[in-house]
Amino acid sequence: MRRLLIIGAGLEQIEAYKIAKKMGLYVIGTDINPKAPAFRYADEKIIASTRDVIDTVAKVKEYTKSNQISGVMTIANDVPLTVATVATEFNLLGISIKSAQLAADKILMKKAFSKYQVRTPDFWKIKNTKELYSLVDKKNLPLILKPSDGRGGRGVILIDEEVNVEWAWRESIKHSENKILILEKFEFGPQLSAEGIFLDKVFIPIAFADRNYDNLSETKPHIVEDGGVIPSRFQGEILKEISILIQRAALALDISWGTVKADIVITKNGPKIIELAARLSGNYLATHHIPMVYGVNIVKALIKMSIGDKVNKNELQVKQNKYLGVRYFFPPSGKIICIKGINYVERLNYVRMFKLYKKIGDIQMRITDHTKRAGTIICEGPDYNTAKQRVEDAVSKIVFIMG
């Protein structure tokens, strides 16, 4: 019996557990939360923080005294170092520890991009408020401040003329474990999420999604993505250029195995890569959007690679081309006393996913990062504009009444 270790057992990891089980694998999950939702689909569980490399390795080592693990992976979880260390320690397939270190630290990542002339927004390492004040005074605004080891959009601040720099430092640094921030030039232009997989050390792009920040005026100075549309409205040569950029960025981190997810901005001077994640994407992109739109099961492909099974190129070929509009719910802060419109939205025949993370009686915090959004919805359409219009109409029908 082949055993797959999945690092993380949260909501967005559930689909990976289901797919692995359908493949006939024995699944072991890890999470610090004994009641993590994906554990219900696991054969066994290991209680360890996904970000605690030492504890995870120690507990996996204890487990392997009587059981052999065939592969390790994660999804929607920024823990490349944990995955890579487990893979290295137990002689499993995966990226190297060095590559994982580069992918986990945005400053090291950007330095690697610069070393290999991979186009990326200008950036500066920030260790204290004095350095931040100095650069804000010298550089053209706006700028982006975020933790160098951040995840989930936590502590990402737009610095413009209206923002108090001292507050921005305090707000961002509290989300950093290493207490080092990165300041980036804000590049104007449409943003895309792109995801693909390396096969025989060649990057195969699969998905391109347009990212939506129309709500920026409401979330400022925090930057919180509000879904988008997949596939992207951009086609042809620009996507080829982006694919080459992603491959060069991955190779700069010495990554030529597994899946990568890139955040791209198309500037007036061409595409630039903001960040590269050495994992399957979150926000249901890998588990739901990509299969729905392209007919490609990229999660299954990575599981097969992780346990040493061959992935055929035809498994990664686009089999369909549907359009999905994706949005999140951004209610005001306060106690939720009523949610209107649920029955109406549930009856819409083009809704492909509708999840509310909050219920009546819950307290909604101000939405400052991805983790505080109140739910998500996906609507299908025959074309780009219809999918976009449908999801925006559906979102407008859900009304949170706050007490």
C-alpha cells in the first residue's frame, strides 16, 4: 500500500485528500488543529504545525519507524520548506531545501530573480522604521510594504500619500516571523495568476486568471484580492511571454519539478513577476477553477509526480474552455444578524460554487487579508463578460445585515 503525506488539513486541502483516496492511496495528513476539516478524509493524522519543520520531521520520522511513505505534497499552503525538508529527509521526490528557502523568503526570491535578470518590480529590504522612512521619502509613491515571509495577504499595505508610515510598519511587521519586511515598487497594470507544472524539466502552463482589485478603494491601505475571471482575457503572444518569464523565474530558484503558481503584472514595459509559489495554488484555483475551466486535474498530476508515477503530457492538455467569474464576500465589520439572498443565489443554474464562511451570530472582522473574507462564489458563463456579469450580479444579491 502506498502512503501519501499531505502537509495541511484545512478546508482548501480537502479536495487533495479526496483525489488521493480515489487514486487508492493511503493518506496521512498533518495539521496543528486536531479537528482540521480535511482530517475526516485521512486514514491517519499527525498533529504538527505545517510551519514547524523540526516538529513535523520528528513526528514523521517516528511514524516511518513502522510505515513507509511514498510521497509528500501540499496545496494552498505556503510551507515549501516543510515539504522539501520532509522529502529530503525521507528520500522522496520534491524540490531541494535550498529552492524551498528561496521560495519561502520574498527577499531571497527577488534577489535570485535579479541575479538571473528575471523581470520583477524593484524592491528593498526593510529592517527598521528608519530604513522605511528613508525609502518612502526617496521613491515615487505608491509603494507596497509586506512581510518578507508573509502568506495569505497578511500585512500587505499600500503606501501612498494618505498612509501613516509608522502605522504601516507596525501593521506589517506583526505578521512577520523573521521581522524583516520588503518594500516594492507598485507597478500599474492588470494582474494575472498563472499556474502550471514542470514535466521533464520543461514548464507547461495550464491556467491564466485575471485578478480583480476593483475593491481597492474600500480595502485601502490593505490590499485584498476579490477573485477575478478565468481564463484571462489576454491570449496569444503575451501568455507565451508570461510562460517563458515563469520558467525563467522558477529556474532562478533552481526549481524544475512540480507545480508553481505565479503572480504577474503586465506593465507598460511588459510582464513582470511579483512572486512565485512553489506549490499548488489556494483560493480553490487548483482544486476547482482549473478542472472546471480547462478539464485538467493538476492536483492529481502533482500527486502522481510526488509518489513517482509518470504523468503523461496528454493529462495536462486543455480539454475544454469554459469561463468562470469568481468573487468573495466583503461584509462590513460587526455581528451578523441576517444574511439575505441565499435562497435566490442557490437557485441560479450557473452557480458552480457558493460557500459562506460566516453564519448568523458570527462576528465579522474588518477584512484586511484573504483569511478574513466571508465566503466565495463561482459563476459559469459562455464567455468572459457573461461570467463576470453573472458573478457580480450574484454577489450583489447576498446582503449581510450587521448589528
